[in-house]
Amino acid sequence: MTSTTDETTPPRHDHIFRNALIYDGSNDGPLPGEVAIAGERIVAIADQGTIPAGPATREHDLKGKALAPGFIDSHTHDDRIVLDSPDMLPKISQGVTTVVAGNCGISLAPVTFDGPPPAPLNLLGGKEAYQFPTFADYARAIAETTPGVNVAALVGHSSLRLATMSDIGGKAAASEIAAMLDRVDEAMENGAAGFSTGLFYPTNAGADADEVSQVAARFSAHGGVYATHMRDEMDHVLDSIAESVDTAARAGIQLVISHHKCAGVSNWGRTRETLPVIAKAAAGQPIGIDAYPYAAGSTNLRADLVTDTYRIMISWSEPHPEMTGRDLADIAAEWSVDLDEAARRLDPAGAIYFQMDEDDVRRVLAFPLTMIGSDGLPHDKHPHPRLWGTFPRVIGHYARELGLFPIETAIHKMTGLTAKTFNLKDRGRIAEGCFADLVIFDPATVIDRATYEDPLQFSVGIEKVFVNGRLSWEAGATTVHRNGRLVGGRAG
């Protein structure tokens, strides 16, 4: 590496990182060197000791620690928390500098409610959370709040349907699809990054592939991407993959299969079937998948997911908040009722479902097309530990401890690959001209500390995080210097 700084003029560097082990987000091995930033951008990458300091430069001696692009959380439900708790400590403390919100067909905009929002939209809060009849309203709120991390926002199909349809039980009529398309245009013109569906959920399940492809095609015309929580991740997972691939092909759009899994004990091991199918399809069209590094998922407590074949933990309950953090089986035994009756009494509620096999998790994480996404639910009283631990867990546990892949591959899965998939221009890489979203971490010690029993725990080994060129968070700090913005799409 050599510096591109012109030595005949005084350098303007706000920060120089020296003695760094640079992971550039490309999946290449790390190289020792130094990096300089000025304003919001990376302006020089060089061999050790070759970037001259200017009068206003702040020097950072990394002493051989790692310098990487800020992590991009490819799958979140952070739509509201970036406004209500804009420091975003659960994410920035992991090294995350950008979150992709609006997944699983659920987005704050463009929909409002007169009463409680239906499940799963209640995962983002009550009717007071839904204040944004247009995407422009949501974009304005982000700009006025200045969250601690950048936000790439998808528009959810459930939100579009609830805003335009009188009966969401079936396919939308032509006039209702036209109304959705008007909202698509408005959203993409005001900075949305793309489209998501949650065909698994009642608010979205009535849409057939024709409706989805029509809406997705309009997002495609604006340069958006399409992320889907497929119709079925259990017995009919292969059918759902085929539907997703075909729908995206018809729409001519980048596909992201959300939180890929083979759920339910009877489906354990079936990633041996699903991943080759996805790989074959990806040879002919743009396809990515995201995954979290845990063998349990989390969503609303649903009757169709209640079983005695895997553990279920309650993450919140409106009628019985005292049961938060306890297992459904223990609650049922205490009440002397069966699991189904206990779930009925707890509802509305959320749950953590231990429905996946660890070998499947590892196969999915190691798959070359897999990005890392937390899928955390920040409004849960007792959230899944993925909300606080996903990214250090991938590096520390799966890369360093288990050797599932090299650390540079882990970094690529949470930076360069994700930025490319979601069209996040000049992000996800350490390269001259890119935005200075950066994380300094210790590859020898970084690890998650959040557990299912005690999920609100900071990870260790993340030392400093920069967002758009500004030092935003340091280890041990509870204050964030917020410098995030809306990114992706026309937001840049």
C-alpha cells in the first residue's frame, strides 16, 4: 500500500489510524497499514509510517488491533427504536454503523392506525409508533433525530396492504395494487432502499406471487431490492424458495431471502437441500440471504408455532408481564394447563423459539451468499440475545473459536457483501473515497456476552466506532455522539 497524499501541500486529516490490521471488507486477508480520514470520507490508505500528520490530526495507535468497515446489520426491526432511543447502544456497541430496517413486510411508513396495529406490526409498538402516512414523513423524522447509526429503510408489504386495502385476507384488487404503487413511487423518491414481504404473516399471506411481483417490479424500476420472509420455512421451505426466486425473476429485482432456516425438528438437516437450490438459482439472477448466529428465532407468540418438540421462551406478554423471560412449558405446568391454553392466556405476547439445528446454522452462516443480520426485536421486554450480540458472536465464536471461516470472511459477510447487495454506495469497504464508517476491535478477545437468560449485555472487544467520519462510541461509554442518517436508494 502507498499513500496518495500530495506531500507538497499540508495534509488535511481529521483522524489517522496507525499500526492497524486492516480488514477492508473485500474478503481478502488483513494487511498491516494505516488509514486517514478527512470529514466524512477515507482519504488515504498506506503502508506503516507513510501518512504525514497535519496540525489538526487526531492520531490513533491501534497497536496491531483490527480496523474494519463499520458493520452493516442486514436484517433489523429498528424502524422505531432509531427514533425513540437514537443512541442505538445495542447496535453501535457491537460495531454496527448501518441498520437495514423495514424487514418481514413490517415498516413504520406508509401506514397509520386508529387502534392497536395487528400482529406482526405490533412488534414495532402500538398505534402511537405509526405516525408516518408517507415515507417522506419518516425520512424527515430520521433527519431531525440524527440517530447514532445510518438507516437503510425498506418498505413493508404488510404496511402497504394495510394502508390501501379494506380486506387483507385475499389478493389485492387492481385498484388497490395501483394505490400501493403510488406509495412505492413516493417512498423510493424520498430515499427508501427497497421492498420487503412477510408472507408468513396473516397481514401478508393473502398476497399471491402475482401481487408481490407487480409491487416488486415497481421497486425494481427505482433501483430497489426485495427482501422476503418467505411463506414457509418449515415443511414447504423448498416451495417457498421457488416462489421467492420466481417472483424476483419476474420483477427483475435483487432478491434477499431473510433469516434463512429450516425450522422445526422434522426439518433439521434440510439446509443440505436448500443451499444447493439457492446457489443454483443465484447463478442466473442476483440472490442473497441473511442469517443470525443462533439456533433460536423470535417473533409473536403464535398458536401454529406452539409445540412440545422444542423450547419456547416468552419475551413479552401484555396480560401476564410477570411471565416474561420464562419458558412456556414451565408456565403451563404452573397453571396446570396444556401449552396451547397457556399460549392463549399469554397472548398478545412474543416468544423465542428454539426451532433450529446448530449444524444447519453453521451451514447457512458459511454459505458464500450469506450476510449477517441480527433480526433483533428492540421493543421486547426480554429480547433474544441476538439484539446485543450478533456481530461479535460471528467473529469471536464462529470465526475465531470454531474456525467456521476466517475473520476476513466474517467481516465481508457483515460489510462489503451487504453494502453491495443493498446498493449502499461507498459503504462497507475501507477504500479511498468511501464513507468513514469504521470499527476498531480486538480480534483476539471480541465476543458476545448476551445470553437467553440475560440478554441485555454489552459485548467485549469492540473498542471504537466511527460513523460518517465522527468518533461516535468508545468501549465503556454510555453516551453516543450521533452522526447517522438515512442511506440507500436516493438517500445516497
